[in-house]
Amino acid sequence: MGDIHDLEEFLGRVDLTASGLDSPTARLWIERDPTGAIVASAGYELSADGVHVLIRSVAVTPRLRSGGRGAEAARFALHQASQEGVRRAWLFSRRSGPFWQSLGFLPADRDDLAVALAGTEQVRPFHARASSSARSHGHANRASEAFEPMRQPSTRH
């Protein structure tokens, strides 16, 4: 449980969502420096049918960014997902669209994402807010963008 607590704190510091880290469908990896501090993380949540995955918690501590570590972490998570038989990867991004697009992701319809991954911890709150917002305002909240890959998850790493 120490790793989950440490990861929650790390994700809070880098302004990423920490909900659902203890979900049985979540797969998470962390990298620690010699002092034991988390310096990078990556993970995903599987859909109920195991066909889709929500890439999540891909982060690098600010002092180590721009060296390719984030791309390496993202590719690792995608590779692991493909090893589990996942056929489609999705993600939410508030401000990292260009990073994800450099890895082959394209903007996607968030409603399609919400249907494919409705049971995942990170999508449930969004799905509820989007439904409520759509009923109240006639459209869904657009604060986060959804992305999907332009090709299948790679089996290479």
C-alpha cells in the first residue's frame, strides 16, 4: 500500500488524477530515484471486456522532463497493454495533446471513450459529469480532450 500512497502524492504534485489507483483493473508502474522518491510513473485501466485500455498516470518529475522518459513510460504501458490482448488504447489529456500526438494518438470522441471504458475508475466521474452537463447545458464539458491511437497498440518495446 506504500507504493499507492507515494504514487498518489507524486501524481498530486504533477497535477494528474489519482482516483482509482487501487482498482483491480489498474496496472501501474513507478520509477524511483536512489533516495526512494518517485520520479516517473505510467499505467492503464482495462475495460471490462479487456479490449480497451485507458492510459493513465504517465508522468515524470519536472526536473527530469524533456529527456524522453515520458515517451518511454508511455510506450512501456502500451506494450504491457498489448501483452494483455488490448486492441485499442484511449486517454484523457488536459494539456499534453502534442506529446500524445507525437506517440501516434489522434483526437477522439469522448462519448465513444466513455462507452468503451464506462467501468473504469477514471471514466466513471467524467461520464457522470458529462451526462449531467449535457442535460443541463446541452453539451458535455470540454476541459479534457480524449485521444486514441491512429494504429493498434504496438507489440514492440
